[in-house]
Amino acid sequence: MVEFFSSAWFPSAGLWMEWLQLLLRSLHVVVGIAWIGASFYFVWLDNHLEKPLDPELLRKGVDGELWAVHGGGFYNPQKYMLAPAGLPQRLHWFYWESYSTWLSGFALFVALYLFQANTYLIDPRVQAWSPGVAVALALSFFVVGWLVYDLLCRLVGMGNDAAEQLFKERLLGLLIACFIVFSSWLACHLFASRAAFLIIGAMLASIMSANVLMVIIPGQRKVIEAMRAGKLPDSMYGKRGKQRSVHNTYFTLPVLFAMLSNHYPSVYQAQYAWILLCLLMAAGAMIRFWFVQRHKGQQRPWPWLVASLCVVSGIVLSTHKPEVAAPKLVTLPEPVWNLVQLKCMSCHQASQASKQVRLDDPTLVISQREAIYQQVVITRQMPFNNATGISEDERQLIANWFAESAQPPTRQ
């Protein structure tokens, strides 16, 4: 009985955290697929609706309908100009997909980045923040990002006719793009580059979810309340909801690019990482724009050309490595050297230098200091499959050595 309740039977704190991250990441991916899938489907549906020919449907206010077959059944979705004369009591609302995605993503961000700010959020070569300051700044991106975006939308407003509406949409799109570029630059000059990429992606995802929570759903509720009270709903609620929904669909691929790219050191460690991030997000927006236009029957090649140019430019930029100042510490602490000998030497020595990286001499370890930090602490890809059983405390030893020996380099 004593053996059963011994510590060997209970997971360590590190194992608990690893399981928490696994479960949160799995949940985030699943609900994210549901949200993005629903968003993509309704954009596709809106652009494939046809004017009904049935006089009865026109009389009821149906503005567009679609016949589709899927899974052995036939479907006939219909869209009303404003809303049907009589609303059913039971309506399906598409919002929990959005809320669940944001909540699970934020919980994962807290568990991985905020609880381990020294390791994942702070890079002493960029800014030597205290963990509290770094956490507060990271969270401010989500709040300020939404406030600035929402303010821009309200200041530009809606057009009174088609020409004015098109002009305002383009102006608003330009202003939002400038804000995102500035935010990307700022994040990459405040945080570790890997964290900066994730923070920008999470900022855009927070704007998307806030659009649902603060604009789209409240507007729909007010329309329903007016209808059930026998009043004519204000069409502005529908216009604003449509505008924010369109923004959300264009944000989707930039968010995915920003979050996926932070898994690739050659991307976020580039000398001009913030420009590379902007290029990747621009490519995602162009690809999404092409698909939206294709739904409308327009297949212009220029969005793919722009996206390709952004990707090629990003590849070229990724070959330029940042300038790294000489480390303050030119000697190797004995505990770190012992750890490298025990956990790394088997694969990184003269007779077996994995990926041509040798760590069998203290001077070689010092010269590979940044790569060791990135692979062992940030990406956690080494030791491969943790074959040598490196512990969390040993990873932290590498992180501390790197932080103590780093100097801020010249930033572009």
C-alpha cells in the first residue's frame, strides 16, 4: 500500500504540465477546425446562393437558395433578405465554436508561455523584462489589438451607396493592414521571436472572436428581439455583422500561418523576422481572397502571384541570420559542460556528429550556444525524442546559462 502511494505512481509536475498542454492543444485544434470550417462554409454558401424562382419563396422574403447533396441526402438552405415573417422558437447559433477556440487557445497560451515566461516569452537579447512585465505586455496585445481594430471600424463606418462602401472597405482594409504590420514589428522587438509570432496570431484570433462576441451575435439578438416585438429591425446590425464576418474570413489563414510558423526556427529566427511574419500573413490573406473571389465566379490569377511573391521573399529573408553580439561569458560553466557530455555528446562528437554539429569541446559548445538554447529550451526538439532523458531542471539550466551570457544585439 505504501508503495502504491509512493511518488513513483504519481506524475511529476512536469508530466502534469505536458499532459495539460497535450489536452489543451488537442481541444484547441478540434474546436478550431469546427470554427474555421463553419466560417468557410457560410462564406462559400453566401457566394453560391441563387435567386429563387418559386413565387412563394419570393413572397416569403427568401433572397437566395441552394440545392446540395451530401452524405446521401439533399439539402436546401435558404437565406432571407432580412428575416422570415415568423421566427421559430429554436434557432441554432454559431458562436460556441468561436468561444471554445479562443478559450482553449488562451488556456494553452497561459500554460505554455505565461507560466514559463522566462523560457518562452523573454529573450534577454531583445528585452530583459521581468516575467510580470512580459506577461502584462503580452496580454495588452490582445486588449489593445481589439480596441484599435474596433475603433478603426467605427471611425471609417459604412457607406451610403455601393461606391462609397467600396471606398470605405478598401480604406479600412489598408488601415487594419498598417496596424497589423506595426504590431508585428513591435512584438518582435519586445519578445522572443517565437513568442512574438504566436502573440500576433493570437491577437488576430482574439479580434475574430471578439467580433463574434461583441458585434455579430449582439446584432443578431437585437434583430430577433425587434422581430418578435413586431418591429422592423435596423438593417445596420446585419451590415456590421457581415463586415466583421468578412474580416474574420480574411484573418483566418494569416492566423494559421502565424501560429504554425513559430514551430520553424528558420522562420522566426530570421534577421528581419517581423517582415517575414507580415509576408506570411499577407500570403494567407491573398490565398483566402482568391478563394472568396472564386466562390463568386471570378478566378483572377493576381492573388496567387502576390502570395507567391510574398512566400519567395520570405524564403530569401529567412536566409539572413541576425547579428549576434559576442557573449559576455566566454567560459563554459562546469554544470553545463557536464550536462552536455552526459546528454548530448553521444550524438554530437567527432565520430558521430549529427547534422554536422559537434559538441565534444567546450569552445564548440560556446559557439553553438544559441542553437543549443533554441533546440533544447525553445523548440524542445533535442535531445531527439528525449532519448537521453533530459529533465526540465536540466533544460532550465541551459536557459539560465543562455540568459546570463546574452547581450542585446543590434536590432533591425
